[in-house]
Amino acid sequence: MSLFNEKRGRKRFEDGGRTRGRVWSIALAAVAVAACLVGVGAAASGSTNSKSSAAPLAPIGILSAEGTEQAPVLAAMHVTRSVVVDGYLFYLGTINGHPVVDAFGGEVDESAELAAYLLISHFHPRAMLFSGTAGAQAAPINVGDVVVSGMVVDKSNLHYQLGGYQTPYEGVELHLGKGVSDAGDMTDGYEYPLPTPADAKTYGYGPSKPTNKNWVYVTDFSAPLQLVKVAAQAPSLGTTTVADATGQKATGSIKNKVVVGVIGQAPVWTEPLSWIEAQDAVYQTDAEENEGTGFAFACAAQGVPWMLIRGISDTPWHPNAYDGVIASDHAAKVAIYVVDHLPATISRQPVTFADLSPETNARTAGYVIAQQAWYSIGPVTKVTYVAQNGKTKTLAGAALKALEKEYSYRASKL
């Protein structure tokens, strides 16, 4: 989900010298769906044969972050029943005869991760899709375009260094247990051996080398190539007016497209292009949203193929442009196409750098994640806040200077 201009809340490491994980130990979801889905699967066109012993085709799970995003998916469904699991409402049914499970996953990383985990563990899908919206992070990507996740990165995972540069922080810790998939993922190391009851009292900082390869730090989740290829073959998305794409009075229209790109999850929204440049210099993303890393992590941890499908609702190159309905509709259109054309068995081959679309930032720059990016930032010049009495106040001038005295090395007095 993505919005600029405070309409709701908005959703970004050259791998040189870094380790690329290449272990693919994915265990596809069981072909037989849970008992509660047998009726749905049996109704799926082409999913079973006439023999009663034939197992129904496992469903495809679809999540969305908010109502506008979920509506076009639900509108395309033939819903047969609904199930509530730990407060999450799951709709069971079919799209064009193919079994699906749809749910509202929430607008932040944690809720989307939990929703994905619950859907996978209860309904055993053969693939997971996240259909929704995002903000563009590349100039060639316009409102109404769709970016599908060749890769997903956690763009909030930044370390602002004292030397005037920023670096990516450690990746997401993924436990490489049975069925877990890190195929094609970019990694930056392993965990240190952990304490045990036998050595806990003397553990201290622990061993000096990170040799615990059961835990890997993932900086870039790569989606299965087959999912992405199917999405990229979706028929024409139609057009968007130039006025809608720019937020300005204009004539004409643009033809929308599907881009295989890098999607950045980031709960820190940025609009000034100078700041976007600084963040994109570390993470070369093409769209930015709220839920991608948690969703990808949950799917990878349970060995289920996954993909994000993000309709572009806004772009910082045109700050007045926003259309969440078109973005949601276009994302759902691609998701429905994937449901219609995804085979029962999904290849384990992951997306690679060469599979990204030519117009993506990563292909233009030559890397996905940089090791360092230098930047500069000036002092804070004004702050507005709501006081305890409910009134809005401005902090500037001498009052702000007084607070700024803390932010010098002399202020420690040590």
C-alpha cells in the first residue's frame, strides 16, 4: 500500500564482496489442500479428473493491504465460504474455476507477515501473491504501471555512519530448516554460534567467527522466476490519462506496462527527490511499499513460492498524482492472470539480476544493493509539534538552538 501527500501512509548493496545464497531447498505446498478446501478444489476447472480418488489442486493465496486493494480481487472471486483464523478473515472460493484463498493482510510489515503465515499454515497454498499498490521509485515508472517483485529488499534497514555515508544493515535472519527457501537470495553472512545451557555462563560475546550456517542474513529475497514470467505476460493493462499520471492539467494518455523490478519495503516515507536519490543509491528499488519483506520472509520460511504485484498509485516525480483505484485494479488484473495461467507445479529457479526489466534502477546502475553511499544533511531549521494542551506550536530560532546544543560532542561532558 502506498500513498504520498499524507493521504494514508506511504511505503526501499552492490553485492560485490557479499555472499550470494544459492541454496534452494523449497518444498512446494502439499498437493492435497486442507479438508475445508476439498469442496473448493473439486470445483476448480481442470483441477481434478473424474476419479473420486484424485486430489484437488492446492489453492493460490492472495493478500492485500487495504480495502481498495482487496476489492477487485474479491469482485473476481466466486466465494464459497469464509473462515476466521486468529482474527484474520479468509475468503475461500475460485477465480475462473481456480481455487484461491483471499485475505486482508494489513498495511504494515508485521501484520502482512502474520497474515501470510496463517494463510500458508492453515490452507496450504501452492503459491502466494500480494496484490496491492506502491509508490514509484524510478522515473520511467508511471501511475497505472505494475511492478512485480523480481526481488524484495528492506529499505528501512539503513545505518547512517559517522563518516558521512550510509550502509545497509544486516539482513533478515532466516533459519535454514527443512522446507525453507533462500534460492537466489542475496545474503551478507551467517549467525555466530549461539549459547547453550552448557556454555551460557561463560559465553560473553560468543565465538569470534559467524559459523552457524543454520541462520543466514538475507538482504534481498528473490522470487521464483516462473511466477514473474507468467505475470510479465499479462495482457495490456490499458492506459492512464497524462492528467491522472501527473496530477496536472494535461491531455493525452500513456500506455501502462508490467515491470519486473526490485520492490523496497520501507516504513519511512520519502518525497524529496534528493532524499530518494540517497536511499536509492543504497537500495536500487523501483517501487516502495509497506509489507514486502515480511510477506517474502513468511513465504520463504515456509517454502512457498511467492510474488508481490504492485500497481503504481503515485510517484515523487509528480507529487500531485495519486490514483489508488487504478493501481489496485491493474495489480488485481495481473494477479487474476497469474491465477489463470499458473501451472500446478512451480519451478524452483529464482529471479536473477539479468531477469529484471531494462528500465529498472538496478539494471541502469549495475547493482541492487551498494556497500556504501555518501550523502550530506543540514541542521534542522524548524519543528512543529502539538503541545500537551492540544495546541500546535513551532520550535525555531533561539529555542531550537538551545536544543541543538545537545547534538555536539562537547555536550557529553565526559
